[in-house]
Amino acid sequence: MEKFWTHIAPWKEASEEEFLDPKWQFKNTITLQLKRNYEDQKAKSDHMRELARKIESYITLPESILNEITGGLLKTPMNIRITPYIFSLIDWEHPFDCPLRKQFIPFESQFLEDHPFFQADSLAEDTDSPVDGITHRYRDKVLFLTTAVCPVYCLYCTRSRVVGGTTDIKEKDTFGANQKRWLKGIEYIRNNSEIKDVVLSGGDVSMLSGKQLDFLINQLLDLPNIKRIRLATKSLAIYPQKYFDEEWYLAIKNGVEKGRSMLKEVVIHTHFSSPKEITEITKLAANKLFKDGITVRNQAVHQEGVNNSTEIMKELHDKISDLNIEPYYVYIHDMVNGCEHLRTTLRESIDMEKHLRGFTAGFKTPLFVCDLPGGGGKRNSASFEYYSEKFGISLWTAPSVKDGYFFYYDPIHKLSIEAQDAWKDLRAIDEIKEQMIKQAELKKSN
């Protein structure tokens, strides 16, 4: 195996055995966290220099790049938390263009002004939460948030309102693994017989212990109404060593086997967005899962500068398919804060799927979806009612989820100068939206 981690100073002598050890990865995870309040500007500057020195203890970088990172920490809603695995894979000779750096390490110059209609809770998960930790939007499915902690904090996270710790621009009420809290969620599921499908997420379920994960899986499988459990974890992409944590892995394997004996499904939903996240270590973990009959599906996020080219998207889905991971979704980026530079337009996603479909077998082709702001749920990216490409506004309905109309907005900086000027007057934009609703109503009446 190529020892790609040895160019990072503290890990120069790390053996393959150490690097494959999940406990070693966890122990050596890099965290860069800002303090929220400072006595004065000097205290803040001193702290920023301290963070720069910490980065330099890992890798030698030009001062301009160090300033990009420390300046980025002042603008991002997510702190930096990154495994040695991913930190080693970043192209530090060309960090501006590296798709891994773009996903996990903020650069000050990358940030753009948030869209006027961004929302911290873009998908209305809190609004649709009947009890703490449960989002119940679809009739027969719930999202179960088990923890707010992840092995790596992704800068494009849709839950940056609770995940990633308090930053200079965002104060958060976070939460960890708590059995009393979980039991309230389980009780809600037990008392709602229509619920058949549970997504265990967070945060990331890889941050739970084997005993905790075993508890949750078994509690849910023992509910007569539950037929499907999905374990949401990005660990396969950013912390594949976790699959060599035998207690944690056994909780999954035993859950899958118990579920199968009950004619119920337990699967993993993971999250590769770049082919550069895939290594020989990924292959070891993915092969282990496949040999044990554990289904893995992938959900990517369409991101500018990460996978916004047909060639890269094809390479990504080729590679995950070769690992027996099923392509499932590619999400159009959610409208959360701090992510405007990563978002693509709706048209770009529609065109991307057009070029991807037919490249390989249909069951190896992901569905491109827009998870509607306001809680309308996931919709096929081409299933809008109306789309004004000029002004970057799309109108949607979700009749089986919620009544009413939903809007998604393209990044303003990708529009024409004329359209960008129009967005300076939100009253004019509201008039465009009202006209779109009138057209949709007329269409419905006919």
C-alpha cells in the first residue's frame, strides 16, 4: 500500500498498521476551533497566530495559504475537524484547486455573500420535528438525529446550524449521544404505526460506539412497524478505518443479519462526492462490507470545483460502482449559509444528469434531486413546475409531502449582469415569484 501520509510531519514514521487503526486515526484527528469571545483584538490576533502555528506543525505552507485558512475560520459556520486520512490526501502543493481541500478546509477568499433567501435550517428539519431529534416529513419515514458530532466537518453541511461547533459567526446548541433522548424518539416511532423507514443520522453514526449503535438498531428492529433502517455515515469516504473497529462493525453486521431474518432491511448510506476520496483503504473497507452482504448506497452533493464536470462525475460513479456501492442520489446543494461558492445552478444539475445517463447501466446511475427549501422533500431535478433560468428561480410542488409552493434559487453570481441587477430589488423578485405561482395555478385549473 502506498504510504501517502508520510509527507505530513507528525506521521512521517507512522506505519501502515498504525494508519489503518481507527483509534490512531481518531487520536490524531486535527481540530482547529475558534474561541467565540476575545478580550480585545490583540487576543484574537494571538489566537489566530496560534492556529497558524498548529497548521505549520503538520505541513509547511506559504504564509498566504496560512492566512487563507485562518481567515476562512473567521467566515465559516463550521470549525475544522479532519482525519489524518483526508488531511494526507489533500494536494497541498495546489490547495486552491484541490477538491478535498474545498470540501473540508475553508479559504477566506472563497466565500461569497449568502443568497438573500438562504436559511440556516434550509430543509425545515426543526419545523418538522415533533420530538427532539426526530424529523417527520414523509408519511412513512423519519430522520433520527443521534448525535451532532462527525469524524470530519464538511463545509457544505446542511446541518451546520448544529454540527461543527460554535464559530466566530455562528453560536450553536449542539448535542451528543444521549440514550434518554433516543428513547423519546423511539417511543414516538412506536406510537406512529405508519412509520416504516428510519434514517439514523446526525452528525454521523460512526461517532457512536458499537454498543450505542447496536442498541439503536435492535430497538428499532424490534418495533413491528419498522421495515427499513438506513445508517447515514460519511465514514467510508473520510474515515474508512472505522470499518476495522470490530465492535462497531459487528453492530452493523449483526443488525443486517437480524433484519434479514425478520425480512427487514438494514443498509448503509454513505457519501462520496469526489473520486479523490477513494483509495486502497476504501477498497479494503468496501470489500469487507460486500463480502458480508451489507448494502451500501451513495449520496453525493453537486459542488462547484469538486465534481461539476461530466468527466469527474463519471469517474466518481465508475469508481464507487466498482466497489459495489450503489449510486443513489446527487443532491443539488442546499441553500445554507457559507456555501454560495460551492452551489451550482439547477440547469447545471439537469445537464449533468443528461450526460451521465446512458454512460453506464441505469441501476448504476444516480438520480439528481433538489431537496426543497421549506421541507418539500426530495424532487427529481427536472420535475419543477416552472424555471426562470434568467433570474435563477424555480417553482416546485410536492403534493404527497406538503401543500403549497416551494422555491429554489440559483447562485446569483452565476446569473447575467442584468439578472444580478434585478436581484438588488427583492420586491421585483417577489413579483416574478407571484407571476410564477399564478401560472402554476392556471396550469392546475386546466
